Amino acid sequence: ADTYRARLWRSIRARRAFGLHDIVLDAVRAERDAQDEARRYVRQLEAAGYLAPMPGRSRGWRLVRDPGPLAPVWSQARRAIRDPNAEAGHGRS
């Protein structure tokens, strides 16, 4: 699906190192609260070990675990990130 989070994930994978503003510009169409939603998704990915903060004084993140082309999904029920790549056989951590 071409969801906002899927577009954010594609941007993250393409850039490898990024600031929030960069991926929002890449992914936004007509989403409301695009910056806040991107910030939430980045925090979830960081907590799950997909992203790490950039070292030093730069503000941003780098991709440290790339499981594949499908965007990791937040599962509210499990309160954790679910990796659809593992389910689809795309795994390449």
C-alpha cells in the first residue's frame, strides 16, 4: 500500500542517514500533521532498533537495521513494531 508510513520508510531506506524534515518532504502529499506522524514513526523505529541517532551534534538518524522493502508496522495490540518483510520472506537484516 502507498501509505504515508510506507513512503517514509522508502525515503529512510534510500537516504540511510536523514533528518526528519528530509523524509517528510520526500513522503508528504496531503497528510494532516505530517511532521508529528513522521516523528512518531521515527521514535517507534528507533525504539525497535531500526534507527540510531546520528553521532555528535547533528540532529537526525541513520538506518542501522534494514529488513527489506516493506515498511515496519506499529502494532497497537502488541505495542511493538511488526516486520512484514519476515512474513513475506524478504528478510535481510
